[in-house]
Amino acid sequence: MTPLASRTTTASGQPITLPQKNVQVLVSTYDIAPGATLPVHRHPFPRYAYVQAGTLKVTNVKTGDSNTYKAGDFIIEMIGQWHRATNIGDIEVKLLVIDQVEQGAKNTELRQ
């Protein structure tokens, strides 16, 4: 066993709050091309990501604070805060993503 992370707060310092009813766990993979920036978005429920490859910069659009993650890093994403993610490396970012949501809910809201 190799521990990867042990935290009680999100990347922006919030306490991790779990859905209160009918919890559903969703697991997916994401591939982000070199130089690509995802649209500004937020997550109403907890989202965790393990960086399998590449380098990703995540910026809170309200505060301007950012964190950079590389292969082997574990991300506990901010909850309910608008942010964007950019692949700042020269190879594809590959993420393994785990969401904890209320059953049937989506965990990504795009900013209009």
C-alpha cells in the first residue's frame, strides 16, 4: 500500500462536506489536451482527482489563487467555487476522477 493523500479540506481550504442523502459515487477519466483550458465551472458536491499524467493548473476565478498539479498528485477540488483548469504542460493531462453526489445529480455546473 502507498498512501496518496490524507486531508480534511479542499484545495481552497474548505471543510469537505458530503451529500446528505442517497449518495452516489461516480468514477470517470478525463483527458485534457496540451494548452487546453476548461470552461469556468464549479462542483456542488465533492470531487477528487488523481493526476495520472501531465501538469494541470487550477485557478479560483474569484480570488485568483491557483495550484499546479503534476502526475502522482491527488486533488480535492473546491466545492461551489468557480474555477478553471489549464493543461500547462506539453503532454495530455490524464485524470482519474471520483465524484460523490446526491443520486442522479450532476457535479459540474458551467458558468453562463
